[in-house]
Amino acid sequence: MGWGQKNREADAGGSARLGHRAQRLSRRSFLAGSAAGLGALGLGGCVTSDGTMLAEAAKVYGPMPDEKFPIPAVDVSKVDPKYYRRTVRYETKEAPGTIIVDPRNYYVYRVEGDGSATRYGANVGRDGFLWSGDAYVGRKSEWATWTPPKEMIRRQPEAAKYARGMPGGLDNPLGARTLHLYQNGAYTLYTIYASSDPESIGSGITSGCVGLLSQDMIHLYAQTPVKTKVVVLPA
């Protein structure tokens, strides 16, 4: 597995619940067992106050009623502001469009060129499930069906009811958009997916998958064609 190019960021810094807990498995439990926006404020620009930052974030992470399954607004007060989407200075030799995952700092970058990148806050793999190397987007899906791996069903028998697949929807662990990561023509089982759980951002909870807030994932997905290179940095 190739190692990602080391990068330096000048802007320093550093899955939704499945319905009622009594009746359904939590999205976070599934993920733990399975594998322009604020950039308009300027490149690493400052905000005048916490109130201004929250107001801008509320616009970026507002509801998306026109989706197949309408997406509610994010409670931005539950997200550390350093994880809000923004444009930052970012030095890399990777080509524009490349996605770089920085699990150590809970960020995902889309390289924009000219020394900048769009930065998103993320959740990443928990201890024991972290990985690094080069991959590429082999497949894209909207409101994908989620099927728990056999290994997960052995660890969490309650997931067996979805052995034939869980249809897309707000309760589905993969969320609104998914980028499926491949290496050498084979699906790695790792994904970059849409999370509706704002409190998961900035934490390690998955089995190696990487989650962005739904609004951020839709933003990234729209700009990411199949075959896009993905570099996962060492944690």
C-alpha cells in the first residue's frame, strides 16, 4: 500500500441514531461494528465572534428538504467550530480533486490547487481499525443499501435482521451519499459516507470508514468523479 504525501496546513488546527433506541440499533453501533460554504469567509480567515460563526455554520448546515429523504438541519452547537467546512491553505503535491484523509486530526481535504483545499470535519476509525495508504473512488452511490458484513453479524447478532440489506434512508448507516474505496480493482469495504450524528465529528468510532456531516458529504460527492485518488494518511 502506498503512503500518502506528507502535507502541511497553514490554517492550523488540529452515525445518526437508528430511530428509537428501544426499538432499533443505533447508527453509531452499526458503524463501530462495520467497517463554497464557510470557505467564503476566506482562506483560513477569522470570524468576528462566536455568534457570527454559528450563524454562518447554520446556513451551510441547514435543512435539505429537496432530497429523496429530506435531511434536517445540523445542530451546529454540537460540532466543534474547527470542524466546520472551510477553505484553507494546504501544501501538497497531489493533483487538484484528490481527497486526503487526515485521521489524526479528524479532517478530510479536497485539494483545490493553487495551495488551497476544502477542509471538512470527520469521524474516523477507532483504535484497531485505522488504516492508511492510497485508494481511489471505485463506485459512488446515493442513499445506498447497507448490508452488515458477516464479521459484524458475528460480533453483533442483532444486526442479522439486515443481512439482506437495509434500504436507503435517514436511518441507514451510509446516509445520503457514499464514496466506495477501491485498491487494485477490489473493493476495500471502506467508505467515505454521510453522517447525521454531529457529535461523532472529531472522534474515532468506525471500523475504518470515514464520515462527514450529510451536508458536507453531499458537497464533496458532487465534485468527486469515479477514479478520484484518495490518500489516507497514517494516524
